[in-house]
Amino acid sequence: MGILSRLRSVMIADATAETRLKLVTDIVATDFVSEVCSIYIMRAGEVLELFATKGLKLDAVHLTRLRVGEGVVGAIAASGRPLNLSEAQDHPQFAYRPETGEELYHSMLGVPIIRGGRVLGVMVIQNKTQRHYTEEEVETLQTVSMIIGELVGGGELVKKEETLLPTDGIAMLPLRLEGVTLNSGLGLGEAILHEPRVVISQFVAEDPDEELERLRKALSEMHGALDDMLESSESLDAEHRDILETYRMFAEDAGWLGRIREAIKAGLTAEAAVQKVHDDTEARMAQVQDPYLRERVNDLKDLANRLLQHLVGVEKISPEDMPLNAIVIAKNMGPAELLDYDRKRLRGLILEEGSATSHVAIIARALDIPVIGQAKGALGRVDYSDQIIADGHNGQIFIRPSDDVLAAFEKSLKASEKQKALYAALVNKPAESVDGVTVSLNVNAGLLVDLEHLRETNADGIGLYRTEIPFMARSAIPGVEAQVSLYKKIIEEADGRPVVFRTLDAGGDKVLPYWDNHGEENPAMGWRAIRVTLDRPYLLRQQLRSLIRASGGRELNVMFPMVAEVTEFVRARRLLDMEIERESIKGHRLPSRVNVGVMLEVPSLIFQLDSLLPLIDFLSVGSNDMFQFLFAADRGNPRLSGRYDTLSPPALNALKVVVERCKEADVYLSLCGEMGGRPLEAMALVGLGFRKLSMSASAIGPVKMMIRSLNVGQLERFMAEQMGKSHHSLRTILRQYAKDRGIIL
Ligand code: PEP
Ligand code: MG
């Protein structure tokens, strides 16, 4: 009889959990031909207590206790990974416990007991000889530990409260994970997993045939569901279809299914078998660096999860059940998915992938929640209801934070609330410098919630309305009627303040869910923005028509993105004129005036200002794109983020040229990239001559405070002197300048 069959009879035996645990150690010690088998269980306070042993002194049971991280057993619990040691005493963390008589043993194999992503204990076997345990033995012991997880989770061995209260010590250690800041801010809340993880409660099966039948049924349901998705995916892009096709292929993979069936025949339930085969594959693939293969592992993970959902069923969190303070954790997600959550309850977003320009990050910025991206391994370490701190200031997350971390967090939160109150006190004050220079401060928008921000901040207007955002959050391109009603709402809610509508900047990283972007190699420099809309003039004409109609006789501001040469603007402008004429012939009310602008995002345009400026009413620098192209440095790549500085002489000189040319041509100039929302950068921009900035709403307060403490004339003179020098960056010099003169940054 195999080990699993013998364990099965123990699991269903009419005995206390503690007796059953003891029987497990006996069976395992015999099966592995080991002198010792011990089981440690996690108690409140993150202590591992010896609960059962075959081979160690029985007096040590309930007496030997190790903190997580202490000793080899504690090291296994802390890492959540097996340790296979032929000489345990050589391990740097070996801790000697005289009561156990442990010094007699040399080799040791230990595996964590994990259930639902948590370490509930550790199981070890020991031998007197210097034995090397095989891969197969490690795997078998892991399977056994899965089964023990069920016993421990049952609540009989350790008080139910201890297993139920995740912050009470039974969970894994508090953890800090590094990521990158995609939106700053601080958030504290309970974890919600965006893709629910299936928790397996039954590991050992009574009847393998029944389990094989369950697997067959679940597989056929899953195939059906995948086929349905493929059928209805005709409107989806090629990439999405590819993924589904790959799933379909994997789902029929004989090797994968064969291994699952084998595990069932060995005595596991269908769900435990799927989980086990998946864990094995993942462990084997952990070292693989090849990105293509890594993606395939992710595909397999998704597939295993789908199959588990068919086997066990899973409840998605309903909106009412969403915790009042929620931190959402996901591998990645689309913008619409984030908007599905009740934003009043959202306190933060953690992504295992994601970059600053990913659309979900742009949406999260509008919702004003901290976002931490590239938090590798977050999903595997977090469980539902775990307490999480999303520290968007430092790009890190704290999982199950300890009391001192929580206390530090409360302090930072209080400090930032105090700061917010100071900004709020400035709401009705002008952004006017001490020497009387006024700077127009505007918000960047893309969601209806941004209009609330416009009112709250009392900004001068919307300096950049990203029209692609509402396009991204829909399942199809909105028609004229839908666009008119949306733009109308924005204009009305802006209540007389100017709104600059940027025409569709789709493509690149801002993929529309219903759009085929042909998998470009350099999407930021690819078929995006005006390149798309000039190739699909109908789309641009529909949008311009909608804007004209929505303006209902008021002034309209339209801006074209990613213009690289004047002819592109001329063609776009012609389409606008055609639409104005068309609307006029049809008897629609025309805007009282149409101001037409261009975004300066492609450096080539700097060398065409002579011919461009006479044709336009305003120019807005999109510094996010402009500097990524100027320095040839991907704006979404965290490895490059500190490499080139927007406050370096080449960057500032480029801006200086633009300021001067616009002044000569009397064209209104603004800047609407992220740079304008950072006080030090905003100070430099004002020192160069910028008088209009547009930024995310949360930046209005800090930038206004800076301006109100600044003497613009003095700064302009200082910057003129510094610009000619060959600094790497003016950052330090400008910071010192501000410090010496009491400018609040
Ligand atoms: C920019 O490029 O600076 C900009 C404001 O546009 P977006 O961030 O939407 O590309
Ligand atoms: Mg841009």
C-alpha cells in the first residue's frame, strides 16, 4: 500500500487530531526509513511548537518551541521553502535543543506545511547517516505536508481563533516587498485578490475513480468555457486570441493531464492533484530566465487556476462584501477592471507587473490611490484579509505589518493629512509668487471623478483631458452620440473653466481592448495617437464632430498628440475644418471659438517651430514623452528612471528654446507632463518662463505652495546664469537655492 493510501486511512480514522498527527509521523518515518519524523505547528506569536514526533524524545512535544526564523525549522517556515541538508549542523541557523536529543542526527529534510498560501507549520525527517534525500523524496514529503495542512487547518489541534486571526501570529511573518511607485500616497487596508485563489480543503480521496470522473467533468466544462470564449473572441485582438488558443492547447497536453491523473491514482483528490502538478512545474521552472518560457509558466498557472475553479467552485467577492478599506492585489489588470471596484473603499493597488504608463496606473492616479507595481511574488505571499500597507511614497508594501510598522505608518499618514489640510487652506488663494507673477494651475483628467478634483482643488481648468481613457474603459469604440454626451458632461461640470481636449492618443501602451495593435516592438514609438487617427480619419472626424456638438456654442479647445511634423498637424486641422463646415451646413450650433493646439512630445517638432507656431493657438509640452524621446530612455523602464534628469542642461535648454519661440510668436505655452506636478521641477519651469502647468490633481496643492513662496524674477536670473554651465543636473543646485530662500518644496 502506498504512503498516501496509508495516510488516507489515518485521516479518516476515528481518533483525535493529535493522535492522527502522531500516526502520520510514524508512517512517514517508516516509509522514508528515517529515524525521526517531527511536525511543528505555528502558534500565535509566530512560534513553531513541536506537536508530534517519531524518534525525538517524547518529553519535547509541546515543550520545544522555535521562533520563525530560528533554527533550521524556523528558517523553513520563514522562507516557505523546503531545505534538504545532508549535514544539518553545518547550517548557519542550526539551533541545538537538548530536550530533543537532536545531536545524534546528521541529515535532515524539512518542508513547510502550507495551506491557502500560509505557512501553518513545518515537517521534518532526520537520519543518523549523512544521507542525501532525492528530489522524489522531497516531492513526496511535500505532498504529505499538504495533507497535514488540512488537519492543522481543521482547527482541532490549534485553537480555531489562532488559525482564524491572521494578524494574531499564525500567518506567515510580516513581510516587506519592494516594487516601484506607480502612484504615490499611503494606504492601509485588507487584501483582496483580484483573481480569487482557490483554497483546497480536501486533499486525500477515498475513491480515485470518483476523482478521475470529477477531473473529466471539470476538464470538459473548462474546454467548453474556453471554446465559448474563443468563439466570442472574434472581435478580440490577435494577442488575446493567441492566449486563448494556447490555453486550449495546454488544456489538452497529454503530459500535464497524465501527471494529474497519476497523482489522483496515488490517492489525492482531483483538486489536490492539479495543485500538486502545478506546484511541481512551478518549482522546476523557478530558475528559468527565458521570458517566453516564463510566460508559458504563467499560462499554465492560469490554466491550473481555471481548472481548480471548475473543480471546487469559487466565489468572487461581491461589491457588498468588499472590505471598507481594501487593497487590491493583481498580477495586472485592465482599466475597466479597476473601475469595477467601489472606489470609495479602494485604498491601494498592488501589481506584480505594471508600469507607470500602464493604463491602469493612469486610472489609479485619477482615483488618487497609491499604486505599487512590479511587486514580484506579492500574490503568492498574500491571503484574503491580510492587513497591507501600500507605501506609494517609497514603492514598497508591508504585508501583515508588525505593530511598530503600523505605528510608523499612522505617523506618516497623520503627517500627510496635516499637509493636505495646509494645501486645502490655499484652495481659494491664487497661485501668485511673492513678486506678483501668476501661474495658471490646471488638472490632467480622463475620468468623470477628475471633475470632482477640479472643484476640490479650485484649479483654473483642465489642461489635458485624455480622451483615450473613456475609450479604454469601454468594450467598443463609443459612437458620436456617446461621445457627445460624455464631452458635454465634462464641459458642463467644468462650469466655465476651460477644458483642453486631446484627441485620441490610443495605441502604444494605451491599448484599446477592442483594438489590434499588431504586437509592435517599440509601441511608444509605434502606431499611436495622431498616426492612428490620420490613418483612420473617420475615427478622428467622429471625435471632432462630437467635440464640436458637445461645446454647444461655447469655446472649444482641441489639441493633437504626438505630432512629429507640421504636415501631420495640417492634415488634422483640415479634418477639423471639414467637420466645422459640415456641422454648419447641417445647422448645428458651432463653438463660439475653436482654439487649436499641438502637444510637443516628439523632439523633431522643436526644429519646426517657425512653421508650426503661426498655425496654432497654443502649444503644450508633453514632457513624459518628450524626454523619453530626447534621451532615448523608455519612460516606463524603472532601470532608467534615475539615469537622465529632466533638470539637466539639455532638457532645460530644449524647454528654454520652446519658451522663447512661443513668446516671439505669441503662442500660449503650457506643460502637461508629470514633471509639472513636482514642486522642484515646477519651480524650474516657472524660472524658465512657463506660466501654465497641468498636473494630476493631488499635485496642485504642493505646487501652489511652492509658487506662493517664490520670487520669480530672482529665480529667472539665477537660472539664466546656471544654464550655460555643464552640470549633469541642476537638481541639487536648485534644491539648495530653494532651501536658502525658504521656498517650500
Ligand atoms: C506626456 O507625454 O507628457 C503626456 C502628458 O501625455 P501622456 O502621458 O498621456 O502620454
Ligand atoms: Mg504623451
